[in-house]
Amino acid sequence: MNLRRRSFLRGAVAAGAGAGLATGLTASAHAEGGVPFHGPRQAAILAQPARRSVVASFDVIARDRAELTDLLRALTARARFLTTGGAPAALGITGPPSDSGVLGPEIPGGRLATIVGVGASLFDDRYGLADRKPVKLKAMPTFPDDALDAAWCHGDLSLTLSAEDSDTVLHALRDIARATRGGMQLRWKIDGFSSPSRPDGTPRNLLGFKDGIANPASSELDGLVWTPGAGEPGWTGGGTYQVIRLIRMLVEFWDRVSLSEQENMIGRRRDTGAPLDGVTETDTPRFAEDPVGTVIPLTSHIRLANPRSADTDASRVLRRSVNYDRGVDANGNLDMGLVFTCYQRDLEQQFEAVQKRLAGEPLVDYISPFGGGYFFALPGVTGPDDHYGRALLA
């Protein structure tokens, strides 16, 4: 059994490499101008979310460290091919085809972006990696306003796939699941979508407000997002801590709230996205000029999340969120909301510090976090001979 499992994963590596050689393409940049696959960091982390995405968590079932290495090589080979594009490998007429055919006879290049992370549970006693665990990585705790469902939480490995078309991300998930069968299996997945700008600027969430306006500038990312931090294992350089939160929005109740109350809870105008003391969405709220919250309430979401003070400046995160729609629940209520994702150098000093400030905010009556997890987004794949997690496993 062990030999068959490893043979399956190694076959996936060979198929991925063969497809890339057959097309004569490289993955240093996509043929059609997409997110580069190769680089010291996973470039998709910095990209704005595409129109369609899948966020998934896997349990790793590889039996030992050698199988784990094979798994990550297979995952890399498939991700490299799927993001670069080309003709699937020809396996002969007697076996099943190497590709589902969902995207046609050739995979379009430059259409898919991938992000891979590892959870704290991967560093248990299965693979001898305990002494290499990122210092701040742990299981996501339950916060006071959460209603977590264990079936939708945690995992050994996270995978984010994004593209402009639904069939592209679903094809990629299906391909990767097939190529890594025997090494990992799905724990949970959720389909996401990013709305277009309406009418312009930052996309909106399903509460109707622009979401993710106040992200750090590119010049601030080294200090806020990328490791290594103090005391981190050397292999983590170029990685970052990833938080995924699945947040249901109780839209039937929200839609019965007056617009002025909605805006006071958020702290922004719904139409323009401007702070309540501003004109445009990019205006900086002037909290210091309104110490008692006359214009922007002290309990508003934007004021609690980012007070714009010197002592909270280092708790900012890079947000990369998308919407979701899971249909209707057993009670006939709409099941929709936000797949909140953010990246930072320190989970406790950044994301968790923000969560503590948000505890008990008025918005908690209209949202219900039910799943997600903490992961460490791996350093990038630097070239054709590299693979996800190579430095970790070396």
C-alpha cells in the first residue's frame, strides 16, 4: 500500500513536469500576464482577489516524511502546470486521460493563481517537524462572538485558488485533488466570489459596504506581513501568517436596519465608502478630532479595528477577502457572507489584537463566524527545481 501511494504521487510529479516540457512554457510569469508562479514569495498573496475563488483545507494523510515530500512535490508540479498552461500529458489510449477536459484540450495560461499554507497540526509527531514549526503558528481559538463548527475549522494544509472564471478554479481543485490522492484529502472547502467595483473603487461585501479599503501600503509590507520575525526558523523567510475566517452575514436581519444605523455600525458611508467625516473612500478618518465619537461612533467597526493611533499601528493586517453564497439553510434563511482572509507577521499582535478590540461591537448581532483556521503561507517556489516546503523538509 505504501509503495502504491508513493507511486501515485510521483506519477503526478512526472505528469506535471512532462506537461510543462511539452508546451515549452516556463512558470516565471504567465503567458497571458497573470500572477507569476515562481518567486521568493507567493505572489498571489499581494494580488487583488479574482472574480472567482475556492478556499479549501486538507488533512494530510501521507504516512511519513518521504510521502509528505512527494505530496508537496506533486502539489507544486500541478500548481505550476495549471498556472502556466499548456497541453495535458498524453498517457496513451488504454488509461484514463490526464485531464478532465473541462477547460478544453489545452489549459489556458495566466488564468489561475494559487496560495498554499500549512497548519499547526502538520507539526505534530507524524513527520518530525515539531522543531521547525513557525513560532506563532497555533490552532485558531474560539473568540467570544464565534459560533464555530468543528467540521469547518482548521486543517493541515490550506489551498486558495483564484481566477476570473468558475470553471478554471473548479478544474484546478479537481486536478489537484486527483494528483494528490493518497497524500491529502479535503477537510472543507468554500466557493468565493469578488464583486466588481460598484460604481467604482473597492469591491463591496454582502452587507453592501466597500470591504478592505484601508490596507497597508506596499512600502509597509515588510514590517507588517512578511517573515522572518524575531526567533522564527530560517526556512520561513518569504512566508507569512494566514488567517481564514468564514463569517456568515445574517442578511435578513441586516436588511431591516435603517441606513443611518448601518453606517454608524460600520463608520463609513454606504454609497461612497467614505468615513463618516470624509468625502471619498480613501480619506483618512480624523478620530483625534472627534474624541467622543460625535461623527464616527467610538463603537464603529472601522474605529475599533484600526484606531489610527501610534500604539495600534503595528496591528494592521493585509486583507484579502471574498464573498460566499451557500444557498439556504434548514430554516429557510439565506446562507451567505464573507471568507475573510488576512496576512501578517504575528497572529497575536496583529489579527488577535484587532479581534479583542472588536469584541462585542454592535455588528456582532448581524454576523456569525463559523469556521476557518490559522495557517502559515509558505515561502514561494523559486524556480523549476524548487517545490513548496522544500526548505522546511530539508
